[in-house]
Amino acid sequence: MVLHSDNKLVELESETYSALGLDDSSGISGNPRVLSLLSSILERSIQKNESSLKASRKQEVVTIFHGTRAPPSMSIGQYIERIFKYSTCSPSCLVLAYVYINRYLQRIGASLTSLVVHRLLITSIMVAAKYIDDECYNNAYFAKLGGVSTEELNRLELKFLFTLDFKLHVTTEDFRKYCSQLETVAAGERRIEQLNQANRLEKGRPNKGKSFTTSYSFRAK
């Protein structure tokens, strides 16, 4: 069957959403793929930003989302998984939260670091759930999930919303763009795993006098 270009685009989008676990009809059990991909892209962004700040010796822009002590011991992946599991928010909330975090940081001219990511996540996911989900827990419940007080989460939410000018709508084009970024991370991880698997298989083969080296590089955008 020949599809028009618009239909092809819709088909590709449907495949991407299904691969990320955003499509309820995907039949994928367990955590949606978007969860691990979001944590991966955030971790890479933090590593890049903190290295850049250290190299340039610039002071990090301090915000209300900064922790006063060292970063929480819970990893980003574990934190997102905890919020997703117990808030029962839709997978699409994670994509919206990613959009909101980027909008917020752009507005204030700051970079994502390990000192702000956890508070930004609990705030942005809660805001996204309130905006698009039919049912959503209150701030007190999300505060317990995030490990902060209700009063603090209330302050974080207000600051977040006012910084965004309460503009929470995400166009289809922007949603598609951010999904593509997450899919790029997935493609890179698959490529690295394939290369690692090929190297493991090669090491297990008998050495017949031939030698070669395999090199590659992967840079997340």
C-alpha cells in the first residue's frame, strides 16, 4: 500500500511514541522506555555542564531549586522511577517535564546540574501531571514522593509557573522534537551495545594471527 507523505510521518511518529512507551497500545510491560532515556539524557547534560563550569571556573547560577548540601544519594533514574510508580502519572508527563525543565533553564540562563535536577524533576512532573492527566495527586502527596516538605514544593511550583509565565501548552511540533531527542539517545545506546557485543564476540574467537582495532565515538546532542 502506498502512503502519502503525511501518512508516512504519522506512521513514523506512532512508531517513535510506541518505542518510548507513550502509546498505551504498545503492550510493553514494566516501566516505559522514556523513563530510562530521560534519566540518561539528563545525566549526560549534567556531566557536560558541570565539566564546563569547572573548566571555565564560572559560578553556577543559584536558584530556589538548589540544594543546600550535596546532591541526593538517589540516582536520577531511581528518582524518576519512584515518582512515576507512585504518582501513576502518564508516560507523556515525563516528556512534558523535560520540555518544561528546558524552558525554565533557558528563561533564567542557567544550566542543569546535580544540585537542582531532583527538585526540578518533582516540580516539573507534578506540573505536567496536573496539566494533562485526568486525575492527579495533590502537592502534599508529591512532596512525600520527592522528599521535600509540602511548603517547599508549593514555593517551587509557584516559582516554576511564574518563570514560565504559566505557559504550559506544548505544541505537537515541540513534543515531536523532544521525543526525537530521546529516540536519538536510544539509537546511540543501541549502537554502543551492538559494538560492545561485537567486541565481546571477537575476543571469544580463536586468534589466527590477524589483529585489528575497532574505534568509535558517540556524542549526545
